[in-house]
Amino acid sequence: MRSLQLKFSALLASLLLAGFVGLALIATRHERSALEVEIGKRARALADNLAGAAKEPLLGVEQREFDAELVLERIVAEAGDGEGVVAARILGRSQEVVASLHPEEQGQPGPAQPEGAAARASGRARILRADAPIVYSGVPIGTAQIELDLRVLVDPVVESNTLTLGLAAAVVAALGLAAGFGFTAFLVGPLRRLRAGVEALSRGDLEMRVPPTSRDEVGELTRAFNQMGDSLLQKQRIQNAFGRYVNDYVLNRLLEGPEDDPTAGMEREITILFADIRRFTRLSEGMKANDVVRLLNEIFQLVSDAILERGGTIDKFIGDSVMAYFGAPVSQTDHPWRAVEAARDITRVMQERNRRARAGKPDAVPVEIGIGIHTGVVVVGNIGSDRRTDFTAIGDAVNVAHRLEKLALPGQTLVSEAVQRRVRTGVRLRFEGERQLSGREEPVHVYSVQPEGSEGGERRPDAG
């Protein structure tokens, strides 16, 4: 950014300097021309004065009066005292020099008479000459000539003004450079802040925002950056909210899916799973608090891994129970099968855990899990207040799954008829009869999931 600022400032200063120098050259040339015109007028006035003063003495020279030549020489000398006068002469009727500042010119033919005042080069000097006729009683009797050196009269004035213009140009260039710095600072400042925001965002500071300072393209770019930061922050919040409760596949689907708010309420058919540690109160009797927490964390870790591995969402931990569901927030057509397979995985890992516990620690407490599963339509979304919310599922199907879990024996998984119809082609089930669930008038057909190794195995059923 600083190199851009320097380049722009130098360019602006260069343009201002070039423009000022161009104007200075034009002004100098115009001033020189105007001075030469004024000096020409002065030369003619001097020539006219010389002609007026010299007509009687010149007539006296023709009449051979005694002191006429002395008077002409005095008049010519007085005319030569003027600033810049390099020649003053009086020519007679035959155009020979009668009197001159330069005695060697006397008696010599005078220079040819120009048309009005004219400038000519003479060595390093630039000479401007003015001729005035000497007339006595209407009769021309000679010519008065005045020559001025333009180098003496014009150049000092032009050089002084050029120096002044040069100093002014330097001041303008400095001001232009300062203005360039100020303007580019005003222009580049928002870009510099925007770059700092991008760097902060790349370091993971998703709270970084850059306030827009204009309504131009830079302001639009700043607002777009802030919108991008809001989007990234929203995705991070979603990731933080769901990352501990859903598997990576579901999380990526949430982050890469449409921009609709995944936490908004939605009605959807899902499969709910409740898993509860059987006889936990009796198991924890006599255990220290740390041991109880350690045991719960161990069991919940195994249960959570099995649920997340099958694409489920962990809703909450309720004491020694776990509530999870399949088919939300990302839709899954085979959510009943996923729930049943997760239950079979939980049963298997718990059996393995109990075997390892008995083998390594003879006094280790075996743990059994009872599981209930039901498929139904519920409302899924953020439920709660502005200070505390949960992304959860509510509805009658949740209550049915919870009641089935209460009916399950240790190590048993009970499913409803709604689940049985969706998974019966891939999982071996056994009809356990009708059960009257609390809160429901009609009895529910209940089925138990048979252990692994039974027919069906991992074969995925049709979505139904």
C-alpha cells in the first residue's frame, strides 16, 4: 500500500510540476514579447526626442556654425545615458553619421533605415533600433537613431521572474507531493484497513469488521467483506453448536447446504433413539463422585461414537440417558435403519467393554443399556429463550421412543411398528406383543432387535 501511495503521490507531483513548468514557459515567452514591445515603444520615444533636440544643431552643422557639432555631440551623449542604450547617432541628409556615441562612426554611412523599430543580433547582444526622421519646417534634414540592448533590458527581468516561477514550481511540487500523500492516504486508508481485516480473518478472527467510510466501490467492497465475515461467523457458530452432536458428514452438509437457517423450526419425520443405563443408581452406590462422572463419560463416549458414526444427532444427555435422532437437521431417507444399526453398535461396544472390564479389572462394574426407538413426525428446531436454547425435537414420537426405552430390558433394543415396517427386510426382529404406553389410548406393537449375526446383518433396506 505504501508503494502505491508513493507512486501515486510522485505521479501527481510530476503532473503538477509539468503543468506548472509548461504554464511558466508560456508565461515567460509572453512576458518577453510584452517587454520587447514596451522597449520598442521606449526606443521610438527616445529617437523622437533625439530628433526633436537635434534638428536645429543639425541645421547649424549644414550652415557650418561654429559650435553646432559640439551641441550635437552633447545631445547624443545625453541620449546615450539612458539604461540599455548602446548606440545613438545623428545622420545627415546624405545618411552619413554626423554625431555618434562611437566617434569612429562619424563620417561613415549610417545603417540602413528599418521599417519602424527592429531587433537584430549583434554578437551575444540582441539589439533593437528605432529611427526617427529629423524635420525642419516640414523638410527632412536627417535621421536620429537609438539602439537598445534587449539582453540588458529584458533578460534580467525574465531571469528574475523565471527564478520566481521556479521557486513557485518547487513549492507547487512540494504541495502536490503533500496533497498526493494526503489524497492517497484518504484513498488507500480504507484499503489498508480492509487488508488488515482480511489478514485478521485469515488468522481466525471472525469477529473482525471494517466500518465502511464511503459509498463508492471501496465502500461496497468493505460491506461485502463484512457480509463474508458474518457468513463465516454464522457457519462457525453452526459448527460449534452441532460439532459435538453430529458427525462430520452431517456437519459438512449443514455448512455446505443452502443459506436457509438450519436452526429454524421445521416439521419432519425422524427416528428417535433413547438409550439408558440400567440400574445406574444401584451401580453408583458407594462410588466416589469422580468415579461416577468418569463412568458416565466412558459410557456416553461409547454411545455417542456409535450414534455419530451412523449419522445421528445427539439431542441431549438426561442424567444417565441419551436422546438422539436420525433424519435431522440433514434429511436422511434411511433414518430408521441408521437408528437400528446404531443401537446394535451400542449393544456390541457395551458387550466388548464389559468383557474388557472383567478381564482387566475383576472388580469392574458391568454396564447394560436399554434402548427404545420410534419413527414419527416431530418439530425440530431451536427451542428456548434468548438466554438459553436447545436444538431439539418435540412431539408425540419422542414420548413413544422414551416409553419404549423404559420397557426395554438390560441389553435390549425395542422398536415400534413404524420402525419395524421400514427395517424388517434388513434386520431380524422379534414381535414382543402389544404394550400399553403411558399417555396413549391404543396399544403399540413392540419388536425387539435381535443380536448381530442374525440374518440381515449390514444389508441396508429400501427407504420404504
